[in-house]
Amino acid sequence: MAFGDHFQRGFPFVLGLIIFFSIIQLAISAWLTSRFNARHDYFDISERDRTRFILFASIWTIVLSSCYLLLFFTSQSSVLSSVLSLVIFLILTWIFWTAGAASITASLGGGLNCSNTVFVYCGQLNAMEAFAWILWILTTFLLIVVAIRGILSARRGDGFRGQLFA
């Protein structure tokens, strides 16, 4: 079985996992953001702002990943389904998840021990940190695979504007 066949089968699965975990991350970060807005019980303002950024990153990921998944099943010959388009989207998404995961990890000191902490929503903050790193790992994996696919497309003579799924 060729690399293209594996990619055809694995791409929607990995993108579906990214969407699934982003929905979970959206729920956690939206709930924390609403609590922080209503009660102002965040440890410091950076915790609140980093939670809002992760909320943005999860919305970004859900909306655009869903669009690329839809393109995969409907219009594989459009400009938006090219290798270049997907690489640009994945690089931006990777930057967002790197910034989000690293910033929340720095804010929490690498993880929280919920038995002796000053953070109000310890379990939710730990879950938000964990899902941010899971999304970073999945995005990194998909970015590497799409970059390999782009190199193969360029060697084939299609360039990076060639179709991802050809």
C-alpha cells in the first residue's frame, strides 16, 4: 500500500481527532472563561488571558479543520485543498497551539497538584493544559505528514500548489 493510500485513509481520521479534541478544549476553555468573567476568581490576569487565547485557538481549529474535512470529501480539486493551503493553515494552527499550550503550562508551573493550590478551578485548568498539548501533538504530526506529502507533490512536478489528495 502506497503512502498516498495511507494518507487518503488517515487524513480524515487525524483531522477528525483534532476536531474532536478541539471541541472538548472549547468546552473547557469556554466554561472557564465564563466563570472568570462572572466571578473574577482567576489567580492572576495572565491565567484569564491565556484561557481566552486557548478558547480562540480551539474555535479557529474547529472551524477551519471542519472546512478542510469538508473539502476532503467534496472538492479535492479546488485551490483550497492544495498542499500549500493546508500547510499554511497547519503552520498557523501549530503556532497557536504551541503558544497556548506553552503559556498555560508556564502559568500553571507545569501542572497543578490539586491538593494544595491557590487556583480555584484546578482540575479544569489541568485538563485544559493536557488537551492543549494533545492538540499540539496531533497538529505537529499532521503538519509533518502534509509536509512530506508536499515534498512528494513537488518531486512529482505538481509543486506545492498541487493537489493534496492526488
